[in-house]
Amino acid sequence: MSTPGLKVLVIDDSNTIRRSAEIFLKQGGHEVVLAEDGFDALAKVNDCQPDLIFCDILMPRLDGYQTCAIIKRNARFAAVPVVMLSSKDGVFDKARGRMVGSQDYLTKPFTKDQLLQTVQQFGSAAA
């Protein structure tokens, strides 16, 4: 079953990661909103009201854990799935991500299939 096009917010300070995620997601038929850090994301999450959020962990100013925690504290977005993105594949990082409310964890660099599979996994709940 394929998921109808979702609105996906991708938060990452790496231009390369943002662009590749955008290309993969658009190929999967999804609408993509990009944010380059946590503050940028917090401004955009209200405007775009995403169905799913991918959030990098290591970012300047406001890291992914803080960004996720702030989004999850807002009642309007508490139910929106957040998937952490990180180049580290550590148990501690995954556990900390879960503590701030993330639903899953994707290790960078990710493939198109991994990204779209994750969208489908959480998109069926959002649709």
C-alpha cells in the first residue's frame, strides 16, 4: 500500500542532506518543507503543519533533541511523528531521542528506500 502524498518537514544543517532528502521524498510523491536548524524549523512547523518530521541531532544553536522536545510540547504537534537523523548509530542517541518523543531513528547517510520506507511506516498512521 502506498501512502498518499504527505507533508514532510526535513530539519538538517547540512545542505547536502536536506537536498537529497528533498529529492527522494519528492520522487515518492510527498510535499517537502526544508529547515536548516531548530529555530528555522520551529518557525516553519506552525506554518506548514507537517504530517512527519525528520530532524537532525547535531545542529548549531538548537540541537535535534531540543527541537523535538519543543515540538512535542505543543499540543497541536504532539501527535506528529518525529524521526531523528544522525551519523552516529549509538544506543544512547536512540534512547535519548525516544526520551524527547521521537518515534524512530535513521542513520545518515540514508538511502532513498530507507527514507521512503520510514515515511510509509509513519504516513499510514497520519493518513
